[in-house]
Amino acid sequence: MNWINNVVRPKIQKVFKKRDVPDNLWIKCGNCGEMVFHRDLALALNVCPSCNFHMKLGTKERFQQLFDQGEYEEIALPEVAADPLKFRDQKRYPERLKEARSKTGRNDAVTVAHGALDGIETVISVQDFAFMGGSLGMSAGEGIVKGAEEALARKAPYVVIAAAGGARMQEGILSLMQMPRSIVAIQALREENLPYIVVMTDPTTGGVTASYAMLGDVHIAEPGALIGFAGPRVIEQTIREKLPDGFQRAEYLLEHGMVDMVVHRHELKGTLARLIRLMTHRPASPRKDALPVTQPPVPAA
């Protein structure tokens, strides 16, 4: 009996065992509900092929899209205190940091890199919403400031891809201090006449909007991005009035002069390249293939 249980049955079960299939091969669009194959979605830079909804895009994918041939060099950021306030809510702050780092593979919300964008040396900072909501803490603040310093040293344009829910409450006043620090760094760029361009993605809110996200020479927004200081629900509860449709969305802000342009993700690199060449008085790129588009923009249904 032991021979049957220990030898025969396992072999039979192995033959008829269903092959494990990953549960993340298909991704549901948060706007239209369409199920999109993960490889097709990755090729489309996380833009839904059915409704053009712009899903969140990771740091690595952002850099690979914007830098020529996807080649870039990350810039090391200064170390900061791990838990200056010994903060604890449902979890200790170091535990939350450990979980976010394991999930994203990043040390904090902001990553800085430099490389060629359409042949022009450019410094880019990407704020990853997957890391604790892209919250602005000391490390993220150091990233924004370090990016500006690197752009100054290289006499290069500075591009910030912003995505955040606001300041990081676990760092209290130290988090809020990153707002004036980033403003001073951006002012240094302005004094040297170096281009500073902000790309606001969904969502860009709180202290980030109240500081470096609204100080760009040019403000670009992705379609449908939520942009503002306080959220719509908080505003409605405060003023006790119904807000207009699309309030705080990129298209609404474009109509009211808060952003300069709304740009489809597939066209972002070409738009940035043209802006940088215009702002640095450089001729248009002589190469017709200088700005490849991973996937052509899909017209809205």
C-alpha cells in the first residue's frame, strides 16, 4: 500500500497535473474594462489599445522610452536618515520602506538618470507612484535636487516626470522642507537659462503640485491625468458645491491655462525633443529615425 501511495500515485498525478499559469498574463483596463495581453500592453507603453487610457508606467520603462536606444546612466543619490521621527502607524516606517523597495526594486520614489534624448545630453528624474504613492520624502527631495545639480554641472536640460499623492507623512516637517529645497534648486536652473520641463502624470497632487511640478518652463500633462493640490472630494466637502465634470483632469487644466499641453505618451519623446531643441536654440534633428515611436497613437473609440 505504501508503494502505491508513495510511488504510483505521485507519478499519475504528475502526468495529469495542470500546468500552473501565471495570473498576470492579462491586465484589465481601469477605464473601459478591456482585458489586454501583458506583452501587447507593454509594447503600447501601458496605454489601453481600446480607449487610450494611460495606465501607470514604471521607472525603467520611462527611461527606456525617453533615452535614445534606451541607454542611460543612473545617478547615485545622497543617503538620508532611515526613520528620523521613529514613526509608527499600523506598521513601522522601516517596514513600509522595505516592502516598497521589494515591490519596486527602487531605493525610493525618485530615480535620476542622464543620457541622450534625441542626441542631446539630458537629465531626467522619474517619480514612481508605485513607491508609497510617489510621496515626497527626504530621499525623493534629494533626488529632485540632485537632478537639478547634475543638470547644472552638465549644462543640460532637466526633465521631471511627476507622479505623487503628496508629502510623506511618516517624515513630517522634514518631508515638507523638500518643497522649498526643490524650489531653490529649480531657481538655480532658471538663473543659468537651462530648460526645466515637467511632465505631470496621473496623479500629481499635494505638495509636489505646490512646488516643483508647477515651476516648469513648460508644463506637459498626460491625457486624463489628475492634477491638483487637494483632491476633488475634499474640495467638494469644503465648498459644499458640485464640481464641474473633468475637474482637475489634464484636459480641464489645459482649457484653464494651468498646463501648456496634453501629450499622448507615444508622442512624449518627440515633443520633449522639439521643446529642448527650441529652448536651447538647436536645429531640428537631421535624422528622420531619431525619434522612433514604439507604437503609433491609437485613436479614441
